[in-house]
Amino acid sequence: MRGVGAALFAALTLSSACTYYNSIYNAQRRYLDAEGYRIAGADSLAAAAYRDVLLRAADGYRREPSGPWAPEALSLMGRSHLRLGDLRAARAALEQVVPDTGRIASEARVYLGAVLVRSGDATTGLALLDRALGEDTGGPSRAEGHLWRARVLLDRGDLGDGWRDLDRAASHPSVAVDAGLEALRWAVEYDDSARVRGAVEQLRSEPAAAERLDSILVLMGGWEARHGPASGADVLGGEAPDWPRRAVARMRLARAVMLREAGDTATARVEVTGIARGVGESAAESRVLLSRWHLGRAGELLDIQMVRAILIPASGDPEVDSLLTALSMVDALAGMGIEEPLAWFAAGELARDRLEAPELARGLFLAYADGGGEDPWTPKALLAALDVARTPGDRAWIRGRLEGRAESPYVLAARGLPAPGLQEMEEELGRRLSGILVTVERLVLAPPPDVD
């Protein structure tokens, strides 16, 4: 019996040890999954995986808090808490590991240093990072150590050591994108054109950077604000051979906008037209952009037909369909104006607000001012036309017309004077416009008749 009991005890002990080891092993594997998701920009998948790491590592740690794998479990928990933004929990876990020696403790010092830097204690964090980087720390943790130390040093103006650390971090795939974004951020901050260009080139060479395109464009917006759109477009020019087509198209569109703002409208139009010939979201987005550019200088209703022709190949896209509906609404309202002049005013508001076509809106507002006779709202239309008029001569001419309606509540309010009756007039105008718009919406949105 004694032999049977001993064997049973040994089996239970071995089973417990295997379960303990499996918990830590599975947590390690899951952490690698989480890091892969993070690097690829799959934030929701990464967050779920980090939470799974916490469950598995905590389970293993509870089974044997003094066991040989306890430091690894605590390190995994600390790193996962850091990734999830729970700095207090990350610090609590990592502080239990850093007094030890060896690889796990050195790695823990890197991540605890990062926690302290993020928490605002850069001095203590920098000391920990210095110590960890002076030890035999390798792989991703060493690259992250250089990245976090670079952030502190560059923030303090230590450009030489800061850039060196950032260059070392960029050489490791796990933090290459973060290092590239950090380099772009600080290059813009320190007005270093060579490093701005180098950072963008490095990011274009990283497939995972495509998921961070919004961040790249925000940072480049800061550079453009300082040096103008031509400089921004010059930096964004170049290839990104390993990026998805959608991301490449979005960067080309952003560059096209900069080119147009810089006055190179011909190149901008060629760039956007090339993307528009494709399919998918990017083609639809480029067609909307081309349409907006046309509408920005459209002065006649005939221009609507040209814009509609640009958009129709991308119909089905929500933004394209919304713009097509607005075009049809303006067209229909303008046609209704002969019988109901107030429809011209409604068309003008749509042209101004939804089409962003100020010249077209001006013409429609003036059409109502001319055709509305003694309607109490014609001064409002003249004021609306004045607001979108582009030349001093045009504005002076419209002001001259307003002089003849100087007693209108709208004109009085525009001059900052008491305007009795204005609220009642606005309420009546809103009621009438609502009725007109409902009628036109039914006409525009009605399904086409069946054809036998």
C-alpha cells in the first residue's frame, strides 16, 4: 500500500507540475500572438490576446508563486498590463521581478523603465533603462529599451544619443514602425528635413506601417504647416512596394491634395484621376475628391452633370451616393424655382452646405432674390450670396442691393441692431422650406418606374 500511495503522490505532483508549466507556456505563446497582432495594427485582436495572457499567466503564478516559472509569469503579466495601458498593475507585477538577476529580470527592467517614463517619472525610468541596456538584454526587449530611452533623450534635447538610440530601435522588426513614427515626430519637432524624409522612407519600407498611415499623415500635416504643401508633397513622393493597394492610394490622395494646395493643380488632377480609374474604396474616394474640386469652382447648373458623370461609376459607395443625391436635389429644386421661387433659396443652401459649391450657391441665392419679388426672405438670400461672394466688386454690388432693404429684420440683425419679427420670419421660412424639401426628396428618392 505504501508503494501505491507513493506512486499516486508522485503522479499528482507530476500532473500539477505539468499543468503549471503548460499555463506559463501557453501564456508565452499567446503573448507572441498578441505582439504579432500589435505590430500588424490589429488593435482589437491584440487587446483580446493580452487579456488572455493575463488569465493564463495569473493561473500559472497562483499555482506556484515561488516556483521557477514565477518570474516569467510576472513578467508576462507586467508586459501585458503595459500594452493594455494599466500602468499601475504593470508596475506592481514588474517590481517583483527586477530585484532578480538574469535575462528575465533585465527584460523586466526595460518594461518597468517604460512604465515609469509613461507615468511621468522619466528620471527613474531612464536609470532603469540605462541599467538594462548595459546588461545582456537582447531581442525585442533591447530594441524597446532603445526606443524608450530615445524618447526621454529627445524630449530632453539630447539629440546625438537620442537619434542613436532611435536608429538602433528601428533595426528590429518588433518596434521598427513605432521607431519610424517616433523619428518622424521628433524630426518635425526639431525641423530636421533630412530625418523627416528618412523616417517616411523607412516607414514606406515597413508593410505594417500601412496600418499607421493616419498617424503618418497627421505628423506630415505638422511639417506641411511649417514648410508648405509643396514640401509635404515632395516628402510623400515615392514608392511603398509592400503596402496594400488601399494604403498606397490613400497616401497618393493625400499627396495630391498637397500638390493642389501648392498650386500644381495639373499634377494633382493626374494623380487623382489615375486612382479614380481603379475600383474599391480608394477609387470612390478619389472620385469624391475630383467632384469636390469641380464643385469648388462650379458656377452653373450644367456643371452638375459633369460632376454626376465623375461619380456614377462609383455608385454604391455611401459617400458617393450621398453626393449624387445632393446633386439631384439641387437640380430638382432649381427646376422647381420657376413655379416656387423659394426652391431656389433651398437649392442655394444645399449647394453651399452639401455640395460645397460657393459660386453655384451664389447664383441660386441671387436667382431667388431676383424672382422672389417682395418676399420677406429675399434680403436673407442676398446676405447668403454676400457671404459666398469671392471678389470685392461682387460684394460691393450685393451690398448696394441690400441698401434698398435696409429695414429688413435680416439686414438689421446683420448690422447688430434690434430686429423685431425676425424669429417669426425664420419659423415661417423653416416651415416652407421643409415642405419644399420633403416634396423634392420624394421625387429624387422614388424608385424608377418598372419598364415592361
